[in-house]
Amino acid sequence: MKRYFIHTFGCQMNVNDSLRMGEALAGSGYQPIQSFEDADLIILNTCAIREKAEEKMISALGRYRAVKMSRQALIGVGGCVAQQEKDKLLRRAPYVDFVFGPDAIGLLPEILQRVERGRARVVETAFVDSEHYVFPRADPETSRGKVSEFVTVMKGCDNVCSFCVVPHTRGREVSRPFAQVLAEIADLASVGVREVTLIGQNVNSYRGGISFAELLLRTARIPGIQRVRFTTSHPHDLSDELIDAFRVERRIAPHFHLPVQSGSDRILKKMRRDYTAVEYLGRLEALRKARPGIAITTDIIVGFPGETEEDFDRTFALTEAVRFDSQFSFIFSPRPRTAAGSHEEEWGGMPREVKIQRLERLQRLQREITGQIMSAQVGSVVEVLVEGRSKFNPDRWFGRTAENRAVDFDGSAAAGAIAHVA
Ligand code: SAM
Ligand code: SF4
């Protein structure tokens, strides 16, 4: 048996893609291995969302080169950087054997055959259009023993946010037919999975035969499934129907990740986000009315080209007003082939120190808010879906509340059970 090692960068979508790669490789006689030093095949599943992610993958590639030299391992690069760079990557890294985009995961066995037989270098980065795209089906056996799993419901993105590379690396939106999604979840439930997170770049524009709200409701009714989550959503197509689903179905977990990106309407317009700060706040108000206590989290970009101190103050004020449970905030990173990336200086680039200072101010505020939200929980009893032993201390247990807050606790418990933790 030959052995493979996959290094995954970036988002949950990539983590899921890596699992599908593993399944495709198992069919070609490969088995996974924990240490790359002994691998016959090394795959880097890459992320292009920010420059830093790309730099990390280039430095990892350098490390793997030595293994190639010592034991003739094959090296493949998949994911978003592969899609973006295509054959340029082969020129940039002459020791890379093959490059494949996110739509070519199912072709891995064939790509490997071509590489192994001909010792030829292969580039496979065509997009598969909506009619012909087949979502790789997860093997439920690989989920046995897990309490929580991710299920892909769509790929690609039809939005054109001016900072974002995803439409170029993941192609047009394609929704997975609802019957396939529900069948996969039923299989997962039958091997013990209790919580599923439906994933896609923009899940609430799902069009797989039923509305996204209906998909959530049907998922929640699958025997064995106790909690349903999803990510990520775009504020401009957050429908009333979806908000209502939170009111009627308790198994839809009370947590909503809704990236706002900025609190300034002027910047939102330049970002091509299609909503105003007031509209965003209005959606949250409706959500909080439908499900009091719902946890809200977000993504924010600071230092977008042309962002003035006043624009940033609006983002700061919005964070204070919403009181997010947590946020992922990032410094704007210019990306190839994006409007904001190509016009950074024209639109108003700024010194890096200004960006860092803004990010630090915002993150300091968020830490205070998160601390206050968590302190308010002291003394209450929370329902935790137990996922297994704690990573930090094997004598303790780990799980999450319905709001997606992580909890480590002592006592007796079992994976998959609900524990009441004080
Ligand atoms: N589809 C999701 C949405 O529209 O909100 C976001 C998906 S993206 C993979 C995750 C986050 O990365 C975005 O919400 C954004 O905050 C951040 N991001 C994307 N492009 C960026 C860039 N050029 N610079 C900095 N952060 C970026
Ligand atoms: Fe990128 Fe915007 Fe699509 Fe999200 S909605 S993936 S930020 S283009």
C-alpha cells in the first residue's frame, strides 16, 4: 500500500475537500499517514483568500521538496491557489508533479495514473458547469465515531464582492440536489452523527430543488439529528422564510454567522455587498425576535482601500451595537483579478501601520464583548452536545452549547449525549 499525506490550508470547505480526496485516493490503493516524511504522495490543499495563506503554502512546499528528493514522493497542489495559478505553479515549483482545481477532486485517481505511468506533469483546472457537476458523496464510514459533521450543499459563488477571489477559484454557484443532501445526512445519522453543519460559500442562495429554509427544516427532522448548523450566509439574501425557520424549529441551532465586512455604507458599496448597515441591523433584529438569545458572529475586513477613520469608526460602532459573540477580522489583502486588489492605490491604499492599528482596536473591543457575554453565562446551566475528550486534558470532556460556545468540563459523559453543565 502506498501512503498519502494531505496538508489542508484555509476554510472548512477545504477540510471537506481533503476528506473527499482521501476517499478518492483510498480507491487507488493509497492509505493515509500522519507524518509527511514517510509519504509516497503529498498533497497541499491550498487557500487563496489572503496573501498570507498563499505564502504559508509556498513555504510548506519548500519543506516537502526534501521528501521528494529523498524518496521520490509525488507532490500535488490542489485547492484555490492551484485553480488561480494553474500551470504557472509548475513553472514556479519545478518539483510539483500535478496541479488540480476544486472541481477535479473526483479525477484524482486518473490524474495519478497519468503522473505515475508517464512521469508526466499534469494540470487539471477546468470548471465543471452546473448541469454536469457531481458532488463527491461522503463515505459515512469515515464519520463513524464522530458527533458533528460537515455536509456540502453548494459550491462556488455568483456574487462579485470587489475584494474576493472565491468566484475566480471556485466558479459559479451550483447547488446540490436536496435529495442527495438529505440522503447523506441520514447516512451520517445512522453511524452516530448528531449534529450537521451545511456548508457552502453562500448557503442561503441555495437552489437545489427546495429553499434553503426548507432544507434546514427537513434536515432537522431526520431521526437522530439533534442540531443543524450552516455557514456561510450573505446578508442580502437572508430571507424572511429562513428567519422564520429559526422560530419554528428548535433543532436549528441558535447561532448565525453573518459576515458584515464593514459598518460604513460607503465602503459596503465599494465592496459591492448590496446592503447598508441599517439593513444588516434590521435583519439581525428580526432574527433576534424569532429566536431570542441567538448568538451572532461575523467577518470584518479593515483597511479596505479608501477606508477613512470615519468609515472605520462606523465598523467599530456597529460591533458595539450588535455585540457579536465573536468575529473573524482581517486586514484587507489585495487579491489578483479582483477590483479592489487591482485598484488599491487608486481607491486609497493606506500605510500598513494604520491597518494594523485599526485591526487591533477592533479586536480589543471584540475581546471585551466576548468576555462580557461569557461572564454573563457564569452561574447558569448550559446544554452541551458532547463531542469527546478535551484536547487540553484527556480527563475532561469537550462539547459545544447550541450557540456554538466551546465548553470543557469534568464529570461523567459520553460522546453524542447532551450534558447539562453548570
Ligand atoms: N461567502 C462569505 C461571505 O460572503 O461572507 C465569505 C467567504 S470568505 C472565504 C471568508 C472571509 O474572508 C470573508 O467574509 C472576508 O471577511 C474575508 N476575506 C475575503 N477576501 C478577503 C481579502 N481580500 N482580504 C481580507 N479578507 C478577505
Ligand atoms: Fe467572496 Fe462575496 Fe462570494 Fe463571499 S459572497 S465568497 S465574500 S464573492
